[in-house]
Amino acid sequence: MTERAAAAVNRALFDRTGLVQGRYGLAGAPETGVKVFGRMWSAPVVVGPHPDRVRPERERAAVRASAAAGLPAVVTTAPWSADPVGGDVPLWLDITAVPDRRAAHELAGRAQDAGFGALTLRLAPDPGPRPPVDWSALPLLRAETSLPLLIAGTDTAQDALRAIEAGADGVVTSALRELPAIADAVAGGGLVLLSGGIRRGADILVALASGADAVVLRPTARDGVPTDAVGGDEAADRSTDSVPDLSDLQGLVREFARAMEFTGAGSVTDLGREVIRVGAAPAEPAPAPTMPEELRRTDLHSALSDPVLDTMNFLNEITFRYPDAISFAPGRPYDGFFDTEQIFTHARRYLDHLADQGRTPQEIRTALYQYGPTAGMIREIIAESLMADEGIDVPAESLVVTLGAQEAMLLALRALIGGPDDVLLVSSPCYVGIIGAARLLDIEVHPVEEREDGLACADVEAAIRELRARGKRPRVLYVLPDHANPSGNTLDLRTRTDLLRTAARHGLLILEDSPYRMVSPGPRLPTLKALDRARTVVHLGSFSKTVFPGARVGYVVADQPVADGVGGSTLLAAELAKIKSMITVNTPSLSQATVAGALLAARGRVSEMNSEAAAYYGEAMRSVLQRLDSCLPADRRAELGVRWNEPAGGFFLSVQVPFRADEAALSRSAQEFGVIWTPMEHFHPLGGGRNGIRLSISYLTPAEIQEGIARLTRFIEAECAAHERSEK
């Protein structure tokens, strides 16, 4: 099994493994440090050997990152590695070829002279140009060095025991499932390390509790960043940043400490197999408790432990904690345009519409007081509006009225993702709602990273090929073509047409979400659905930004035919309605009536109804951009390494900064500078966005924008200065 395949197997097992909650109230923070081969590490973590032998600067970047975190790193036999190393945590040398005793003697001598702390001998490398290494290399090397020697590629208890008995000081395995047996076989006779699949601090704890003494994080060929720490090979291989953020590994150590605290462990030596739980049920039936047991999150669906689902709660908590701070975080509409009496006016207009159609008073009463049809009672009105405003010509039967666009996402994903090999592609950074929906439905998410100007078809094609090479079926691509949340990017017309051709060529469906089109100034490009001739687009819509959020009315346009297998067919919308009937039954009739009345009043022209709001948001965006330019003029932001994009509409723009813009930085910003924003890393499914800030412009007055950007500037200046000091 290749390293990548083994990492995927480990990842799946990590995702099924929970932690057992221990007692809180320990004195002080958990101690994550360990002593290995006579040296102290800040945590039981090793940064593994870098696979790129051509560009040694990437290996140096990984070494710098590990050194900053107080962790050892394994380096290859590249020429620079033979230079003297030293430091509090010495480097380890990875050896993949020992052809004879002379070579073993030379390698051991150079490693000893250079100050390496240990050697790792890889017995079973992945297929490639490296010559094969078998067990005969172990005694050759063991006889030539007194340095600690670890054997990599021992994925069974038998091989691990053989390595220790032959004189190895430890083993490196890539088999999490076999780890307890390997640890039992070694029985303290040497170090046991696990490599592959480690992504979170909790994974480190699970590995140690399963018998490992430490874990190995593997960098990718393109980065110095350890891939397991940022979400796997796929995520890191698409990164263009070759220098790792020095706080990444430190953040992983902090996550490990939080996991230890959750289990009640005060030190690494406290971790045993009793602190982990594999699967949803215990291995043996537990006796009936005399009192109800407390529910633990580890007993619930794994998605509930995903940070994505905590994003909104965290931002609300920050806002509540610092009520005097100016917040660029919420993406909700400005409610100064809403008039309470309009609700009743809209509802009355819809009732009059029903009467004009010849409905009896009894039928009108039933329409409002009863559940109503699952697919919605205002589909004809929405279809007419889509035709009038967007040029989307579809029959009313192809629509399902939903509880906002979020339910539309859930319905579409549940219907279209049919099996474990089906994958959802998302334009990344991505709206957290679609990621959360996928997590709840156990759907694999594959991000396609946006470029500076948005999504590129070439990157979509590459993702499709990569997934198919792994035996996966890329099924759906979720994209916001207009003023995307969170980046603010808009796809140009050529990219839209190319994306439709790409989807049709590969049998990919596009899930289009465009909530900000009608509240943005200026001319609009056609939606993907309006350009769609092959029925490859499922279009999502919502009236939250255009009528009012409290109505919670959205819709999905799903005009794709679905063959029933016996010669007939239905529309995809009818299949979505089946799912909705098992979830929310129907969208509230009163909400539908209010939205329908608003559409009738505007003759379906939502754009005209929102012309004042669009002008307001457009002016707010211009004000934010002008204030940024005033507070951070071009020469100053170039000096600091700060930049931002300039969306023509929508609610969001993104600011790139040289420091880590994480939740800790946000807390400092709110507490010390009185300004709140959203970390962009919340919008990257498998890691990324660590240096990005999302600003929302929709809910602030002009005065708040002026003062808020001034505060944000002071925060950025302070963080840049602190970052520069830490780099020296």
C-alpha cells in the first residue's frame, strides 16, 4: 500500500474514533512535552522527510517551521543536509539506500559529524526511482553508528518486533489499525511512531493512546507545510505558498493540548487506550445505568465536532462579548429598508391575487392555514419572476420552494450524491453553509482553489482528473458566480461559458448559488442557468437579501429529467419534493404569501424592487475601498505586504495580510482595537486562508465604516509589527 493510500485509510479511522471526556479542573494547562533520545520536544510530533529532492529550499522551509515549534524534522540525503545542524532539537536523517557496508560507513560518519540526532531507514519505499532497500541494510547500518536508528515501513507487529530484535531503536508505521498490536509487540523496547492521516490535535492524542510514542507529519512535494496538519495531500498539493506559516505547527500543538484537556490528561504519559472510543457503541454491552448518562459529543455524529459548524456561533460570541466593537462580520442585509407594515400589505396583495384567480374564500383560507403543497404554492409566480428578471425560462413544475437556500442545498446534495464514491467539488474559499451541509450528509468535499480573479476551468478539469484517478466520481460543483461569499469574486462571461462546456463534457452538474445579484449595482452578467442549454445547472435562489430575511423563503430550479427505469421520467424537482416531504413538509404558507405579494407588486422585477438597496450597498463597498486606500496607501501596504480585492458588488471583500489571521488574532482585534472581522480560514474546507480577512460591508453606516476601517488599520499595523519581530 502506498503512503497516500495508507494515509487515507488512517484518516477514515481517525474520523470514526472519538475521545472519552475526562474530569476538568486540572491544575494548569496539560503538559504536551516529551523527552525522546535524551532531548525535549514541545509535543510528540516529528515533521517527516520532504519528497522534493530537486528544490532543497522547500526542505529548509519545513525545518524552519519545525524548529520554531520546538519539534524535530527528518531531512533527506540532499547535499545541504550534511551541513552542521545543531539546535535544541537536532534533525534526523532519512536514509533510503544502503547498497553496501562502505556506503553504510560513509553515511553514518557524515550523519555523526553533522550532528544529526537519529537516523531513519526506509525499508519499503513507494514505487519509484529509489533503489529497493531490504532487511539486509539494517545490520550494515547498525554496525556503523551509535546514533538512534528507526526503521520505517514496519506495518505489522511481526515486522516491528523483527526490527527491534535486529537492533533498531524504534519503528515508524503507517498502519493505525495495527498500531496497538505493534506497540504491544515492541513492549517498550523501542520508539513507535505513526505516519499518515494526522490532521488535528485530537488525531495525535488518538495515535498516542493507541500505542504510539509520537507521530510523523509528511510534507508534500510542493510545500514545506506538513500536509497532514492542513488537511491531506490534495489540499497542500494545490497550495502555491512554498513557505509554511510558522504558527501552523504551534497551532497543532495547541489543538493537542485542548484534546488532552478534554480527556483529563495532565501529561502525555496519562494517555492510554481508555481515553478513545472507536465507533458509536462500546465493544461490550454496558450495564443499565441507575441514572441517565450525560450525552457526550463523541457519541454524536462526527460532523458536530467539525469547526465549520461552530463558525457562526464563534462570531456571535465575539460580537456579544464586545458589543462596542464595530463589526465587519455579519453578512445580513441592512434592515433600514424594511417597513413592518409592508408584511401585511404583501400578504393582502397575494390574497387579492388568489381571489382574482377565482379562488373561493374557503380555498383562500385553506391556502393560508394548511400546510399546502410540499413543492410550494407560489411556484408560478417565482417562475414568472425568473423569466422577467433573469431570462431563466423553466416551467413552474421544475421549482421547489424551500426554507431559504440552505434547505435547497440539503435537498440537492441528498438527491444528487448517491454513493460513497460521489464527490462534491466546491470553489474554495467557500460559503460555510454548503460545507456544513456536506459534512452532515457524510459527503466528501473536494475544494478547487480560486485564483486571484476567481475560479478557473483548468483547475476544475484538474480536480476532475485527480478524483477519477482515485476511483471517485466528481458529481456536483458548487459555485457562486456573482460577488462570491467570502471572496467577493465574480466570474467573467467567458469563464461561465467554459464552465458549462466543462461540466457537460464530464457529466458534472453545477449547483449555482447567486444571492447577491439583485442587491448589487450596475449591469449583471447572465446566470449560469440562463446560459444553460444542456440542463447541467441546478439553480439555487433566496429572497432573504431581496424581500426580507425573516421570511426564510428560497427555491431550487431543478429541470433535469430523471428516468424511472421503466420507460418514463420525472423532473429532478419532483424527487427533491419527496425529500422535503420527509424534512420540513412544506415552506410556511404565510411566508410564501408575503414573498409572492412582494413579487406581484414589482411585476416580478426583483431588480427594480431592490434598486435603492443595490445603490446603498454599492456606495458602502466604495466607501470601504476608499477608506482602506486612504488609511493604507499603495506604498504603505506594499511595505507591509497587505493587499485586497475590489469587488463591484455584493457584500464582501477579502484582505490578505502577512500574519496569521485566525481566531486568536480576531479576539485581539476585538478586545484591543474594537473591530471585528471574519477569518478567511473558516471558508477553506481542507485548510488554507490563514492570512486572509473577510470584510462584510452590508450592515454598517457610513460613520461606522470610516471609524471601523481606521481601527482595522491600527490592528493590521500592530500585527504586522509583531509578526516582523517574530521573524527576526
